[in-house]
Amino acid sequence: MAAPTGLELTFLGHQTWHITDGLSTVLLDPILAEGFGAGNLDFSIWPPRSIDVTAMPTPDAVILSHEHLDHFHLPSLDLLPRTVAVYTGMTTPAAVADAIAVLGFTVHRLDHTTPLTVGDIEITLYPAGARTLFWEQRVAQPLIRLAGTTGNDVFIGVDADISDLYTEQLADGALTPPRLAIVSNNAQTVPYGALGADNNLLPGMDGPRNRTTGIQILNGLLIDYCKPLDGVRDIALCGNGFTAPRSPHGPFLYADHPALAEAANALQHLFRVHGPRPGDRLTVPHDAGPLTTSRATWVQPDQIAEARALLTQRAFLAEPRQVEPTPVTEPLPPTGWETARALLAEELPRMARELLATRTGALASGIHDYLRGPVGSRRAVLRLLDPPGAAGAIESYAWDITGPAWEPVESTGREEAMAAYPFGIEIYYQDLIAVLEGRAQIWDVVGGSYQGWHIGEPLDSPVYALFAVYGEHQRPDLAARCYGHSLTTLGYTQDTAA
């Protein structure tokens, strides 16, 4: 066989990469279907594309950077031969490894001291930077190179601050700056009026200027984020590569990475920025030659679906409207309401306790005055929409931090609730139950069924408190239930692993 001439990185959409040196192949965070999601939810890959897995060069290994649903997709793994080894970091939840094992794969955990060698491809998984937000702290960031070479490394940032260990090795000269850095645009900016995780219902706290702009995205990703990578010659953008279920505005704003790359290259001279579309291949040579681009024939864009979605986006931007939340999960059958009530009653005490340890809890416990003067011990309200047997109604609970406990209270109008409580959570009853039953994850619900308000900074929002309380890192039991539903749909049971 001929010696490898470089690394070919084919972008498959969102944050999935197919990496080969022509001899060996590695697949990073495979989403090979047209979308991902739990249960009946579907987050379609953007831009839309299909992948001919039978024509795709079969990977020798899969790298799983972390457990979030836009990186870990059991139906996509199910398309691969069971001879493919799966590698992940040391802190990926055990429920993830267990679910992959049920499919029949062998899962290996790697730390940052021992590079993985797949043929002539060498991969080191670095831990996320210490300043990474808590829900991404388990991310492993791959550094990829041809074994025995230096100067043409590929660093993939994956959803987290750049690893402190990696930047230390760059600073002390143990490593040279990467030839190519891949950074994730996770802004998920929605048009004004649409539902987004950072929306704040308090008067004056939401508006067009509260939405992230493309200029802010470029500055954050290319200037601030890449500052430790001084000397990098090429940067590729990825991320923002899906549309939310039943999104009335189509794709996120600033998800057109070719356009962002063109703007970035016109506005700076530090490095060359690339905005690959699904199927685009970036080849990093083994020498000092230029990075080249080509296309993979086994990735087919759906240009008709893309054009239709862009028309939807343009129509929404031309006539913005206030989008009201709708349930994102299947309605509960009448026979399931009694079980749902019992599950909620069991869960509320736990939620009340765990909220205290979040930023929302810290701020809520430390304030003394709100709109009407001194505040009592009730600092937040949980408003459950369409409770059992009362479509259109609201079931409300006040969070008393002296318990702590969620106490039933009379429901009022939203404005009155916002005047009485500095923090508020509105979510459909059936969607919260779906999270507790493992039929959906908290990431599925936010942006479709959730609205809320809060004082303080964006990260003080109850949204991020819910991520802390119900994310896979904190509630692996719920994640395991969710994976179990997916495995059952694929035709597997826990006994299959045997």
C-alpha cells in the first residue's frame, strides 16, 4: 500500500466528521441518519443531506466526544459493523457505554496520556477546558495527526473551551500549533419572536438586540476562542447544523457557514476560514502545502428541502410574530395520568433540593427585594400547562427555599406571576412527564415547550438550572431510560448484549 499523503476530513453535517488517511478511517460523533432525537422527536440535520452508508468508507474506529443527543445517536451506530471499536473519554456516563454495548459494540475509554493509534492515524483525547459550562464538561477534544509527524495536527474543539492541558503543551513547546482547528458554532440564534433557550419573558429583557449576531459569533469563535491557538493556519466552522422540531422559522440564523467563512476571510488576515457543507472534504497535507478541498460522492445534499426551509426563514424574518410554545411529545393517554401525577409528586421534592445548587438557586437565595419590595421565601414558580383533565389550564407550584419544596399555589395570569416571582418556569405537563419517564431529554423540550423569566445574567436562567438538574451527567437514570426506548425501537433488549 502507498504511504498516506495527508488527512482527509469529510464533513457529514452538524459536528460529524469522517477522517481518513486513505488507509485507515475514524468517524467522530456519527449522525448518519437524516436527523436525531429521542422518541418521536426529530431534529433534522441542516443543511439537509443523505448519506449512503454502504458507499461510505467503513470506519475502523468511532470516537464519541460526549453524550449529548446531537453527538451520540444509537440508530446511527446501529448502521455500522460490530467490528468497529468505539472510543470515548473517561467521564462519559456509564449509561452511554452500556447502551452501546447492547448494540454489540465494544467500548473503550481513553485518557489524555495515551494516544490511540488507528493505522497511521494518532488521536489524543484532551479534557475540556476548566471554564467550560457545566453541561459540556465531559467533552473530550480530539487532536488528530499522522503518527510520527508534527506541524500538521488537526484540533477539534467540540462544544467546550479549549483544553487547558492542550494549551499548556502549546505554550511550553511540547506541541506546535495545529495546522487546522475545527470550532463549533453553537449560537443557535433564533429570529425575534421565536422560542429560544435564552429568551426572557420579563418586560424589557427580550428584543431584537438580545439575539446574537453573526459578527458576535465570528468574534467569539475566531478571535476569542482561537486566541490560544496562535499560529494556526486554517479554521473550519461546524455546528448549528440542525433544525428544532416543528420550528416555524426554519434553520437557525447564522448557520450558513460558507457565508460566515467568506465574511471572516474578508475581515481578518490571521488564518484561512472554511465553511464546509455536508459532503465537503478538507485535505490536510503531510507537508507544508496548502489545504485543499473536494467532495464526497456518498453524501447527497437535499437542495429542494434546503430551499424550502430558507423560504420559511425569509418569510418569518419579513413578518416576525410571537411564537407560542406547543407540546413536543405525544399526549399522555387517559390511563397514564394517574401514573404521571404520582411521578410528578415523587420528583418535585428532588427538583426543589437540586435547584438550590444551581446558579438560579444561588441568586434566588441571595436576593431580598423584588418588584413589590421584600420577598418572602417563595422565589420561583413552576407553571405546568395543560395538566391532567384540564386542557388550557395551568397547574402552579411555588418554590419555597426554606423547605426546600414546591408548594401548590393558585394559578394567576403570567404578568401577575412575573410580578410576584423573580424566576418562572412554564412547561407543558406532558413534556415534563416525558422527561421524567425517559421518553424525551431536557434538551428536546427547551426551545419548543419551555418559556420562562429570570433576573440576573443569562446563565442565571432556570433553563440552565434545568440542564444542571436533568442533564445526562446528573440524571443518568433518566438517560438510561431514554436509551432503552431507542434500543427497543431498534429491536434490542438489555438481554441482547449477552
